[in-house]
Amino acid sequence: MIPLEGKIALVTGGSRGIGRACVLGLARAGADVAVNYLIRQDLAKEVCSLVQGYGRRAFPFQADVSNSSEVNRMIGAVEERMGGVDILVNNAGIARRYPWDQVPEEGWDEIMRVNLKSAFLVTQAVLPGMRARKWGRIINISSGAAATGGVVGPYYAASKAGMLGMTHGYASLTLKEGITVNAVAPSLIETEMAHRDLRVDPKSTPIGRMGTVEEVSEVVVMLARNGYITGQTIFVNGGRHMT
Ligand code: NAP
């Protein structure tokens, strides 16, 4: 296990939910953290203050990570203010409810852009620096839906399954370069997405409760510290899907 002191992490969608827990977990493990957000600047600033309380650096960076020019602007700003990104957590994502047989084409495009293309854009932007430094960790927050179909819909499951293919592709290409690429696939975690967007019934989970954001972030921190696990998907799902 490698200590994360001196490493710079970037968490997309770090203002709340699973991303926020990843920011705090990585900072507790020693990393400085760039906190990306889309709209909730108040929450992004609040999580940065908590990180500074641990004696680590953290700054908020606004960007729509589904847009290449915003991603390139954000990565430029992170590099200028904090240094090159060593640990990337591709976490930003959305879930929209549509009747499964009436998904609008723009709904499909939006989910693919925000959940899948964003991870490609940010990965492409940080990989040259990781390759030059011969060290990097990329952790993609997929979903149990990639394996089971899930509770949102086929469009969401497809975006999250796409992340797994992307994980395998980048992992196999970076094997010899000190870079690991893995996915974490949660299901039914207590966040605004699960409660407000999806109205999940906690009793519907096999284990009888929803997962906590910390139960996801501790896996992300483990993957950031481990140099031998690559190309894997770790399910954090309370027994919803067994592998
Ligand atoms: P959440 O509570 O809704 O938080 C979403 C985060 O993503 C927020 O920080 C939001 O920023 C950010 N975001 C959304 N669109 C963005 C964009 N275009 N550019 C930059 N940031 C953007 O979601 P969550 O439940 O924590 O989910 C986090 C990830 O885990 C997602 O990829 C989700 O699909 C996945 N996941 C969640 C569950 C679950 O049960 N919760 C299960 C499986 C997988 P603002 O705060 O600025 O809006």
C-alpha cells in the first residue's frame, strides 16, 4: 500500500454524495484534492474547507465534465494551482427517470455524455501527465446496473457498462506505465441521486438497508493506494449482485 502524501487527486462531482466522501477519504489518506462540481459551489467550498482542516490542500473547480473545452480549461487550472493529477476519480454522473419504452433520443445522448463521455474526456486530459510521471490511478465510478440492468433504465445501465469496457481498455494499455485503472460499481447508496432522483425504497435492498457513501469511498481509497490491482470492477452493493 502506497501512502498518498504528495499526490494530487481530482474527483469529478466532488461536491456531494459519493464524490464528496471520496474527496474526504483521499484527503485523510494524505492526498491534496481538486474538487470538481457543476452547480453547487457552496457544497464544493464546504468540502474544501473540511479537507483544509486535515492539513491538506483542496480547491473547487467548476466545469461541466461532459464538455471537452470545459474539461481542458479545468485541467489547466488544476495543474496551474495544484500540480499534475496523479489520482483521477471519474465520479460525476446523473440518473434520469424515463418510462423504459419511451426514452427520448436526447435523454440517451445526455446520459452518455455526462456518465460516459465525461470519463473519457477527463481521462484523456490527465493521462499524458501520469505517463510522464510513470504513476497514476484512475478509478471509474460505474454502477451495479452495468451487470444487472439496475433500477434506472437500459440507457443508464449502458452508460455504466461502457465505463467498464473503457476501464479494461485503458488498464491494458497502461499496464507497464505505473498506472492502474479500475472501476467501483455501487448500488443503492444513500445520496441525493438515490433519494431525490430515484426514490429508492431502502427496504428493497437485499441487505435491508442502503449503503453509505463511506462504504464506497473506502474502496476508492484502497484502489488509489494499491499498485497491483488493475482492470478490475469492485461491486459495493449489499449482496444485490454476487460475483
Ligand atoms: P449525486 O448525489 O446526484 O451527486 C452527483 C455529483 O455529480 C454532484 O457533485 C454534481 O455536481 C456532479 N455532476 C453532475 N453532473 C455533472 C457534470 N456534467 N459535470 C460535473 N459534475 C457533475 O450522485 P451520487 O449518488 O453521489 O452518484 C455519484 C456517482 O455514483 C454517479 O456516477 C452515479 O451514477 C454513481 N452511482 C450512484 C449510485 C447511488 O445509489 N447513489 C449507485 C450506483 C452508481 P453539483 O453538486 O454541482 O450538481
